[in-house]
Amino acid sequence: MGPNGVARRGKIVAVFSGPYRQAGATVTITLVNYHRNDNLHTGTRTITNLGSGSWKLEVQNASVTTAAGTHSWVAQRQYTRTAGLGTRTILDDEYTVTGQASGTNRKNVSYTATIEQPLLKKIQAGCARTFVAGTVRIKTAKEKELLLNYDPTGTQACDNFASITINGATRTIRVGRGL
């Protein structure tokens, strides 16, 4: 039991192909009989160092099984450092994220999620827990579609506001925690 009241059990196994900071090195992370609050989590993540502070993440055979059903997915994302590489602090680092995911939710509805405009992450006070720009489009097999926009004002502000558009109707939401 963790200090936040979350019970965990099982193993998280990480296998490194070489020094983590070396370009081309990989770490493969596998969940073995891993439970969070009695929900079974499975899957393998492979992180590949691309050099210059950038990396690629591939998720295979991921799932969360709960009493309400099983959500399963695969994903591929690339994190590219666009600022802050040559400094000693992380507080000026910026990353763009591209990629996609697909899966089946716990109600057995398949979906795809595609980053259409690269997500922008700024590592600075007020920004680190959410993105400041970029869009993600989610489409389901039931022909429903959602567009998530992390920069509805076009200012790349360090806030936790985003907009979602469903069937032509747009509303502003708050994302992240503790912002």
C-alpha cells in the first residue's frame, strides 16, 4: 500500500540493452502479474534513445482488466527535444510528441487516437503537467469523433485549459491535476 492509498503488487521488469543515455540504447519494461488496486495491468513498453535528448516509445499488448471489462491497446510515440539540450537545467527544456494509439475499450468498442498537430511540452513552472499546444483526434468504431486541442487560445499559455470538440460542439475543459 502506497502513501496515496494505492495498493500495488507484482513485478515491473526492466531490461537495458546498454547505457540508457547512449543513442540507440533500449530499455524494455514488462509487467509481470502486476496489479493496481486489484486491476490487472499487462503489456510491454520499449523505449529507444534517439540521441540529443529524444526517444521513441512503443507499447505492445497493453491492457487493464477491471470488474467492468478489459481495455487493451498498442501505441507508438516519439518525443523530440526542441529546446534546452545545451543547458544544465531542465527548466528550459521543450519537447514535441507525435504518434498514435489504437485499442478496444472496456465496452468492446475499438478506437484510434492520432496526434494531428505535435503536442508541445514545456518543462517550466506551471507547464510541466500538461501540454501547451497540439491536437489529438480520437475516432471510435461507432463513428464518434473527438478533437482535443491543448491550445484553444492560440497562445501556448502555461495553463491547464484545453478544448474538446464533439459533433461540432466545442467546450473548454481543465486537464491535469494540481495545476
